[in-house]
Amino acid sequence: MPEGPEIKRAADELAAAITGRKISRIYFAFPRLHNYKKKLLGAKVLEVSSRSKAILTRFDNGLTIYSHNQLYGRWVILPTGDYPASSRTLRLALHTRDKMALLYSASDIDVLKTSSLQQHSYLKKLGIELLHSQTRLNDLILRFEQPRFQRRNLMGLLQDQSFISGVGNYLCCEALHVSCIHPATRLIDLNKKQRTRLAKNCLKLSRQSYTTGGITNQITRAKNLHQKGIAFENYRFHVYRREGLPCYQCETKIEKGKYSGKMGYHCPSCQLADS
């Protein structure tokens, strides 16, 4: 599933294409949304933003389209014209005079009153937004100290969008690895230094992934591997999807396992179980 960085990049692309433009044509795949067509035709797009793994398209008439890409959802931005051939199912289409934004495969789409967005079942539960420009390291450190999270396993906790939003499986695995923390560790088991380090790396790697298009590996290392002809998916991560390959730090083989019901990857030498 796309994580916070991928969704924010999609929102940025969507914003660049349709912000400030009026909707000249709209398509909803779901009949329950058809009544909103007339209300949105002619409406101007004021803003496109992301919250965790959702995209919010806000209009000047007090309405906002909520969309969650889920596992297979994908936005495609094209010049206005005929729809391209695709094996995917078109769920939503927003047309302006010169652009069309097409959302394929996603099924979690709704039209909400902008004034009541925070009442939405998904949005109201979200924790701290890592990619929000005003989020600071101290905000995360304070979050990590809250009593209600202390006995949670980190592999599950970091991916709980009510704890911090935007982290999925790859960011979780990568942040734990860079912090030298085993995936089965509970939050209560970390000392103050470890908590600070983990909070720092959650913030750093999320923002690095956003700016680089998905790279959480060391930037210099990733560039060197790229120059050697290594494929993007094979150099972007420290440990994620690298089962059986040597750790970049110690050359121990990366292991894959399930922790708190979540599949993950770690280095058994760098991330000791009592770390």
C-alpha cells in the first residue's frame, strides 16, 4: 500500500494540475455520489492536500472530495481528452479546461462538507502527521511518552495511523533498522535515548522518502548503486524486501518475519532482540 510520502507526492501532482481551475466535467463510478455532480460542476479547486494515506480535494463551494488510494488506487494526470486504455477500473474523473485527473481502482471515495472533515471516521482518528511542515521532533518525542502506547509492539504501533500518520510497512522497517531496534520491541522497553533516536528517524526517513521519490537508504549509497546500474527497487531500502541479502552495515543476511501480525524485515546483528 502506498505510504504517506507516495500519497503526498500524488497530492502535489494533482494540486499542480487542477488547483485554481474550475471543474468542467466530473465522473463518479459509484451511484451514491452521483447527486454531487451538479454541485461540483463549475466549482473551483482551492486546494489539494494529503492526510496520512488520504487525499483531500477542496472546492470553493464548501465541499471536499475525500479519496483513499488503498492498495491499488492510482491517480493519472493527463491533458483533457479521451480516457486512455487501461486494465484498471476508473473510479473518479475530474476535468478542467485543459487537464483531467483520473483515479483508478480505489473504492474509498466520498464527498464531504469541508467544515465537517474532522468528523470523518478515518480522518478523526489520525495521529501526528509526519509530513506536515509544522510537525517537529519534540512533537513526536512527546507522543512516544504517552502512557496508552507504552505496551504496544513497535512493528504494529508505528503503522497505527492513530499513533503517527503516514507510516506503513516499509517506513516502519527502515526506521527501526536505522535506529538499531528489533521489530518485536515494545515502546516501554526503549530508554529515552532510543525513543529520541526512533522519533528522529521516523521523521527523517518519511521526509527523505517524500523528497527523493521513495529512497530511505543512505543517499550517497543509493547514488553509487544507481551509477553501477542497480535497479531502483534494489537500492532504495536498507532492509525492506532485502531478505537473504547482506546488511549494508555488517553484512549479516537480512531476515524476514512476522511481528505483531505485520510482516517485516530486519538485520539480526544490528537489531538485537534486547536492543
